[in-house]
Amino acid sequence: MLTVPTFSTSRTEIAGQPVADLAAKFGTPLYVYDREVIDKRIADLSDFDTIRYAQKASSNLAILDRIRKRGVVVDAVSAGEIRRAIAAGYSTDGGSHDIVYTADIFDRESLDLVIEHGLHVNCGSPDMISQLGERRPGSDVTLRINPGFGHGHSQKTNTGGQQSKHGIWHTQINDCLLRADQTGVTITGLHMHIGSGTDLEHLSEVCSAMEKAALEVGRTLTTISAGGGLPVPYKHDETYVDLAKYFELWDGVRNRLSEAFGHRLNLEIEPGRYLSAESGYLIAEVRSVKKVGENLFTLVDAGFNDLARPVMYGAHHPISVTAASGDAAAREEVDMVIGGPLCESGDIFTQREGGFVDSRKLPIVRVGDFIVIENAGAYGFVMSSNYNSKTRAAEVLIEDGEAKLIRARETFDDLIRGEVIPQ
Ligand code: LLP
């Protein structure tokens, strides 16, 4: 099992590139990704027949291109993600399943794209079966089943149970078989995803739910998907899932079902966070250090428009300090609250769920130093916004010892594109 990294409170470089140099060259706030980390995480999952990356976690075209070259396929939750995958070179040829549309609804644009490119669909609602059947009779589909339970790192990322809008409720499989039959659709895949950032105990429950559901569908099945949800440690006391054990559980399910159906089933996994979280860093420059009552606030030039996870889920990210010159490791450590430039009190990177401001012990900082928010590669840039008319950050990929710009910083023109003042 992978050992939890030691999160240091100071750092001078990212993948061999000095943080201060990256900031000087590309500006701040800046997202930086280390390609080697993504490659390692892909290799960790190589026992599974298919790794289907949940591109929602980090979908820059360069990342998708590199992942594709490692043999990883993708899911797409929207028309935009379908177009992204195609732009990154994923094939739609000959009924290829390289891109699977996985959602709970078809909006009109995504249904048109699915038909245009002949994409396989993972249906999260019974209506999708009929809507696809009407447009493309004879389709093979996957069903995303809500097994009646779920678990995530936050209630907002729990995607199972009756509070969740996701998936086809587990007691409705038979109705779906009838509906599929009526519309000339064949169910060839089953998928379950109970939440993001969960643990082995909950993930294991999915195995037995899958086995039961698959036996109900029967021998038309050719693929089962374990979904995503694999956690990464954001704190010292958090762990990885024991992947060998996890694979063994799923392999057991696959083998029993393969025997029951008389053909070997394909076993998929659909990680987002696991592949990308630890590859990413958000660099921000310290712009003010001030005392507010008892609290020491360090204010930086990145806000929740750049990284929404702390304000949205109370998510904890490891944070380290880079001195503008010298090494922050030599400095005294003090408790500080780290916040951004936005006009809301929630614009704090050190907070707990429920919006409670928290402090972090870090090397004392001065204006012009940098803070590096770590494990920011999943659900970081992709959830960023233009709130407060902030332009979105640039993205850089480090590979082969070189830092390459993969997304230019937005400009004011990008910000107002499409806006019209009627005469
Ligand atoms: N498959 C499906 C159908 C999903 O909905 C998701 C995530 C995944 C796979 C990938 O899950 P992962 O392996 O990344 O846990 N914004 C939240 C996470 C939301 C995840 C939504 N669905 C966060 O920042 O924690």
C-alpha cells in the first residue's frame, strides 16, 4: 500500500522547477501540474482492464492528451467534455468506447453529439434509455445504478442513496430491462459510483451490490465499472485505499459473473481525483500580512474563484510556503489564516466544513513570498470561476524537466466576450 507523503510546511521547488521562477515566468495565481505524478497513478491502476478517467477532475487538453497516450480512456459528463475529449485526440471511430457519455440527463446538445459521433452512453436515468432508443434504435447502453447507499468526503460528494439525484434506483432494474426491450436497446454495461473521496469499507459494499444487480440484468452484460471515488490523503492521518485488496474484491466479482454468464467481463475503473489530485499545485503570491484581533491573516492573490474546494466543502489542502529569496524552512512557524482577495469572508483557504475559519502553523511570511496549495490537481482549475471579475489562472505542465504553458491566463477581453450593451 502506498505510504502517505509527509507534507512539508515549506518548499522551494515543484518537480525540480523553483517556485519563485515559475511565478516570475508565468505570473500568479498559477496552476502547475507534475506529469510524472499522473503517470505513476495510472500505473497503480494497471490491473484493471480499462481505466476511464473522469475528466471533470482536470480536463486541460494537454492533460487529456498525455493521459490518452498512456492508454487511458475518458468519460464525458457534458457536451463540452465530449468536445474536449475529441479535441484531445480521442477516437469516436467504429463504435469505440474511448469516450463514454455518463450523465443523469441528455440535454439536447449532448444527445445530438452522442448521435453524431456514435458514442456509448452510461444512462443515469430511465428516460435516457428511451431518448437514446428513439434516436438510435439498436444501441448498447450502460446503466448507472444507485445502489441505495453512498458515501463521499462531504455530503455534497455522496452520490448514492435516496438523497442523491444520481443513477437509476436499484429496484428499477427490471423496469429498465423492459423499457430497453421496447426501444430496441441492449444493456451491456453496469456502473456504480457512490461518491467522491470515500474509503475501502464503503467501496467494498459496491462490489456485492454490483454482483446482485448484474445477475438481474444477465448475460447481455460485457462490462462492469467500479466507478471512481478513490481517495488521496490531504492530511497526515488520511490514507490511500489498499489497491491490491480493492482490485482483488472487484476481480472476484468479475470472475464469478464471467463464470455465470459464460464469457469474460471487462472490468473498468473510473477515477478522477486519484489520477490528478496530487499532480497539481496552486501558487499564489502573498500580498498582505495583517493582524485582525487575535488572528494573523495572510492574504494572497488567489481566491475561491481559483480553488473552490475549501469554501465549498470545508476541504483541507496541504499548504507550504516559499520564500521570495532564501528558504522558508529556516523561519519560525506561526499560526495564520490564509485568505484571498475576494469580497466574501468565506474566501479563506484554511477553513473547516461549515465555514469555520481555521489557522495553520506555517513559516512566517512576508509580502512577496509565495504560498503553494498542494493536492490541487483535481477539482481545482476546473471549478474556478470569474467571480468578482477575476480572470482565471494560467496552467503549466512540468514534464521532461521543462515547464510548459498549457493554458494562457485569461485576459479582460476573455472576461467580457459575448457581453452586449443594447442600444
Ligand atoms: N464517475 C462519476 C460518474 C462521477 O460523478 C465522478 C465524480 C467520478 C467518476 C470521479 O470521482 P473521483 O474518482 O474523482 O472521486 N468537486 C468534488 C468532487 C465531485 C465529484 C463528482 N463526481 C471535490 O472537489 O471533492
